[in-house]
Amino acid sequence: MAKILCVLYPDPVDGYPPTYARDSIPTLRGYPNGQTLPTPSGLDFVPGELVGCVSGELGLRKFLEAAGHTLVVTSDKEGPDSVFDRELRDADVVISQPFWPAYLTAERIASAPKLKLAITAGIGSDHVDLDAAIKAGITIAEETYSNSISVAEHAVMQILALVRNFLPSHEWVAGGGWNIADSASRAYDIEGMSVGVVAAGRIGQAVLRRLAPFDVALHYFDTHRLAPEIEDELHLTFHPDAASLARSVDVVSIHAPLHPKTYHLFDAEVIASMRRGSYIVNTARAEIVVRDAIVDALETGQLAGYAGDVWYPQPPAADHPWRTMPNNAMTPHVSGTSLSAQARYAAGVREILESYFAHKPIREEYLIVDGGSLAGAGASSYTTDGTISPGSSGR
Ligand code: NAD
């Protein structure tokens, strides 16, 4: 029987909602590329319920305990005396999530001799030291596509929020004012602007598709060029690198995984080469940009705005400069954990566990590392050369 250690974000400080804002979530038929939704044998929660936090337990307890396994759920993940570190020593499976990452460093992997499977509840497994996991023979899996559209919607929202100066305008009315000139003095239309996407994978492509009706000129950079039919359909301009894209557009939206080749891609030099008054939205990973280069560029006006939902580390300190830098529209790491997204990734985690315990292959598209190398989705999206490892960079 296995021990499953699950690290989730804390419960709402205001308590569980006595009722939800809506009675149900839409039923999807599949993902845009034809991939099927998760197919667990059953679910012990109602889709639309809050299952992503500690008390929600991803809806896994009944299923796991009925099969004789042990489930430990905690949000206590920092420091050598954390519940995570203590319970990790004899855990067989770890479930963690990008929103509240339990950084699975090489040291932690070395402290967990029984660990065989690390599941990311969501998408993006950069909180795991992939090199160390490969060496230790650990399988890493995530629920590919489960929250890609959720993030794309958030990115489009934040682009519009920045360009149209939404948050300051809202704050004027919420504070009793009617300050139209103040609100308008930084507000523009995106119509006619150039918008560029860094990485046109599942999320990046969904952003491009959602922005096309706004009559913007669409650009992208990806290490894998899209099919000519897609480029033609969306009138895309391809760039050979991020620097070329950055200097050609008014708005950049970042959607690449974090790995050695994307770490600090947007540094002071690249940002200085952008048009004055550009906007950056980053819902991918914080360390793809240089933290203080963003702050400096907002202060000088080189950037007109920065938004996103990803920070480093997570949770960030109370004095993290991105909380207070000018013209930011940051949120906590929430885009991929809407109630709609949680239902899908919780079902996907259960599907992965069911496959694992039944000794059946985990879906190829869910795999990041397997059999001692990058695999599945991981083989096309990640590189590993040991130059960054979670918990050791950029802090
Ligand atoms: P995906 O695998 O479908 O797409 C990733 C794309 O990145 C691929 O097209 C790949 O070719 C491209 N890429 C990889 N390395 C690159 C490089 N060096 N330069 C340019 N392009 C490169 O993944 P996805 O579902 O679109 O997710 C992308 C990332 O978004 C995840 O890895 C994760 O970090 C982040 N994400 C964030 C949230 C959130 O809640 N904010 C949720 C899900 C995913």
C-alpha cells in the first residue's frame, strides 16, 4: 500500500463558501486539439466545488483510502521542519501544484528513497528538479490541457486590463469618484496594436485565437514553428527569437515553460529594446523575466504596464516589489485554478493515480519525465542541462 503526500494551497481565510456563485460548471466535450478530458473511473466531488485547497483534498481521500492507501494533505511546505519535509521521507507519491509549489529539489528527492511518482496538479513541472528526478528514476506527470484555456482567458483579460487602464478606473469609482480624465489619461484601445506571444503551445495558441477578433497584428516566437495553415488563418508573423518579437510589438504575452533556455529571457537589455510604453503579461513563470528589470522599466515608463499571476518564490514575501510597482495588474497565481480548471485537473490526478496503481501506462501526453528521460509533453517543451533547479535560482 502506498503513501501519497499531497501539498495544496491553504483553505479560504473566510471559510468555505456556504453556496457557490453558480450552480454548475459547463460540461466540455473535449479539448481544442481533440484530446479527451480526464477519464477516471469515478469522482468523489461535484465539479464546481472547491477541491484545490487543503480541505478539498482534490476529492481523493475516499478513493485512496478505500484501496488501502494513506493520504497526507498539507500546505506546510517550507523549511526542514515542514510537514512536507517530514512526510516526504517515506512517501511513494507526491502531488504538488504550481499555485503553491512544494519545490522538489535535488536534496528533497535524495531524502525520499521510496518516491516513484510526482504528479503536478495543473500544468508546469518546473518546481521539480527534472535532472534529479531523471537520475532517481521518478516519473513526473501533469494533466496536460486541464487549465490551458483558463490561463489563456486570464492573459487576455490582463492585456485588456492594462491597455484599457481598467484597475485604476475601477478604483476611482469604488472610492466614490467620477474621474473620467484621470481614468482616460492612460487608457488605449488594443485595436490596431501589435501583440506577440512567446511560445505558441496550447496556451499561447489559445491566446492568439482569442485576440484575432480584436483586429490586432499577431506575432509569435516558438522553438517549434506552427503549421503554415495556422499561420495563414491567424495572419501570424513568426520571429526567430524572443528579442526579435519583443522589439516588433506593443504587447508581449509569455506562455513558455520555465527551463534553462527560457530562464531570464526578458532581461534589462531585451526590455530596453522594446517600444517605449510596451506592456508585458506573464502567466507562464516569473523567472522567465528578471524581477528588478521589470520594476525599473515600469518606474522609467519604458514599460506602460506589467501583469500576470506568477511570482517567485510562491508565496512571495509581503515586501515583494511586484506588489507595489507602478502600473501593475498582478493577481495571485490563480489563472489555472478556477473552479472550472480544478474539476479537470483533480479528475486528471485521479486518472493518473488509477493508471499507476493498476500498472497501466500513464497517458503519453501527461508525461514530463518517465523511464529516465524527458517524455511525452515534457520531451517537446522542456530542456534539462542542470543550470537551474527549483528553489536555488533568483531568490
Ligand atoms: P505546451 O507544452 O502546450 O506549450 C509550451 C510551448 O512552449 C511549446 O509550443 C514549446 O515549443 C514552447 N517552448 C518551449 N521552450 C521554448 C523556448 N525556449 N522558446 C520558445 N518557445 C518554447 O504548454 P502550455 O499548456 O501552453 O503551458 C505553457 C506554460 O504555461 C507551462 O509550462 C506553465 O509554465 C505555464 N502555465 C501557467 C499556468 C498558470 O496558472 N499561470 C497554468 C498552466 C500553465
